[in-house]
Amino acid sequence: MSARAPVKIVVSRSRMYEVIRAPLITEKTTNGSEHSQVTFKVSADATKPEIKQAVESLFKVKVKAVNTVTVKGKTKLFKGRPGVRSDWKKAIVSLVEGHKIDVTTGL
């Protein structure tokens, strides 16, 4: 058995700002911050390695794991006609012990 070396993804600074759209601040994500987790709204085509590198570079922290969820858009009525909101992706980023991100301040 041979061990595969991890592939280092190189992401440009502008792509990092495209990948990480905004922090997601809800009651559930606030509870996650007690366990060194931060939740972000991310680009729909973002990959886990891209998200990891973007968070580490932009916030100067060490990331332990990245979990992603594609949130399906709700069906709603717009002026009496049915429509569908866009799908979007969120990333739950687990940080190494001792690291934290304050999402209430800007970059």
C-alpha cells in the first residue's frame, strides 16, 4: 500500500473572496461557535480544499475540517405566481483548538 501525498491547491486572492460570500449568523451557527465552528455562505461551485485555503489565508487561522451543504431553494409565491428561490451552498468550518474567527468584525 502506498500513501498518497495531499495535493496542494493554489487559489488566487480574488477567487478566495468569490468563494467565501458571507458569514452565516443564526441561532444554530452561534451554538456551533462554542465548538470552534464557523459557518459561511459560499459559492455554489466552491470545493472543500478551496474553502479551507480561503479561510486559512483570509482569517489567519488553522482549519481542522470543512463540511458543506447545498441548501435547496424554497418554493414561494411571487405576486400570486409560484416561483423557486435559488439553491445556495453553506460551509461549516471546524477550527483547530485555540483558533477562532470573530465574524462580527470586517476583514
